[in-house]
Amino acid sequence: MPFSLDAFSLKGKVAIVTGAGARQRSIGAAYADGLCAAGAAVLVADLNGAGAEAVAKELAARGGTALGTQVDISDPASVQRMVEKANQAFGGIDILVNNAALMVELAYKPIIATPLEEWNRLMAVNVNGALLCSQAAVPYMRKRGGGRIINQVSGGAYPATSAYGISKLALVGITTTLARELGPDKITVNAIAPGNVASEAGKLSAPEAFLQMLRQTVALRPTGEPEELVGALLLLASPAGSWITGQVLHIDGGWVLRP
Ligand SMILES: NC(=O)c1ccc[n+]([C@@H]2O[C@H](COP(=O)([O-])OP(=O)(O)OC[C@H]3O[C@@H](n4cnc5c(N)ncnc54)[C@H](O)[C@@H]3O)[C@@H](O)[C@H]2O)c1
């Protein structure tokens, strides 16, 4: 069959993007915008409910189909309300983007000196949160005969320098394991690992020493824009990515280079 660019269309699909509401310029908002532009109806969900609604209003004003909602992804009851809202508003769920995370909120500490309470909160959001959202969304995807889960990890998972990195490594593990478990349901599960991105939070959480290291190692520009991740998301979310699962796509200008 000849290839058609329609394979990238998300017309008739329903997507949830978590973590798209707290800050002026965020990766989640760029993701929600890209999904709308490809034709999906999008539920924008964030701990900051007013922020999520503001992002959704902006998308709707530009002709997209979008709604905002408050969610705490570490709370199973709140996550359940989120998926029910998407189902009620748009008639199902096809795509889940697990993008919400604690990052800019974290003060750097060696893990040997990280209090258990801080460690548990980080894992509750960055690891358990993505699993809870997946567990809640998958029954709806099964009803649709398939689906897409895209987990936002990070190049920061690999240098072995932070509890945040460990949380993202765990999410890589969830990605590969869920990919195997959900393959028979025609649900693909992949991850995007960005390098340093010039979201508001990204700018606040990149110390000069880190940027200096990136300038010396990254093949292209050391810092990318949120919109530069959207092409990868649309590939993984659309029929064009139907045979891709269990993968981590590094969108980082050529920072993490592995054979
Ligand atoms: N900016 C970067 O350089 C960069 C690089 C690699 C990976 N990432 C990842 O990309 C994603 C988005 O990053 P961003 O730069 O747009 O940051 P951001 O802080 O703007 O986005 C994270 C969002 O998650 C939300 N959130 C936090 N806890 C939550 C909870 N319990 N329930 C629901 N929502 C919650 C926050 O309110 C915020 O809106 C994160 O997963 C981050 O780890 C960012």
C-alpha cells in the first residue's frame, strides 16, 4: 500500500496530556498544541487546574478541541476522575501522554543525603503517577481496540547524578515492561527523552555547569525548544508509529549517543 501522510493524522482520536498547565511555556502545552493540530481532542490535566484550563482555552481559541482539568497524578481517585472526564467529554481515550513530573521543584541533593520523605514524594509523582494514569487509561484504550502511551523521561536518566534521574530510569523500565504487557492489546508504549529544553522550568533547572557540559558534548545546539519535541510525539501517537513500541526516542540535539 502506498504511504500516505494521513498516517500522521489524529482526527477522531482522544488524548490526555498530564503536566501541561503550571507554567507559561511548558513542554506539556506544546504537546497538547501538537495533538490538537493533528486533529485530536485533548484533555489538558495538571495539578494546577486553573493553568490547565487556561492552556485548553488558548487551544480552543485557535480552533482546537480541548478541555482543562485538575489532577494529582499521585492520587488514584484523582486520576480516575481525570480519565472519566476525558471519556465523558470526548467519548473514549486513545492516547495518554505521561508528561507531568517534579523537576524544577527539586533542590539537588546527593541520594545518600536525600530524606525518605522527599524520595517518596518524587517517586510517587514521577514513577507511580505515570503507572497510575496508564492503569486508569488502558481499559478505555482496550475498548477502542488499541492505544498509545508516551512517557516523558529525560536524558538526565543516564549520567547517574540525581534522584530525578533515577525516577526517569524507573519510567524507562515501566515503558519497556508495559510495552510487552500491552502489545497483545495493540497498545504501544514508548518514551521521549529530551535533552535540555527551554521551557520555563527547563531554564530554571539548568545550572551553568550543566549547560557548559552540554555545550562541549552535544552534536547540535545544547538547548532545544518545546516545539522541537512535538514531531517525535506525533510519530509515536499516530498510525505512522504503529510498529514502534518499547523504545526511548532521544530528542536532545545529539547528547545521549548510544550504539
Ligand atoms: N525542560 C527540560 O529541560 C526537560 C528535560 C528533560 C525532561 N523534561 C521532562 O519534561 C516534562 C515537562 O517539563 P517542563 O519543562 O515542561 O516542566 P513543567 O514544570 O512546566 O511541567 C511539569 C508539570 O507537571 C505538573 N505536575 C507536577 N506534579 C504533578 C502532580 N502530582 N499531578 C499533576 N501534575 C503535576 C506541574 O504542575 C507542571 O505543570 C517533565 O516530565 C520533565 O521531567 C524536561
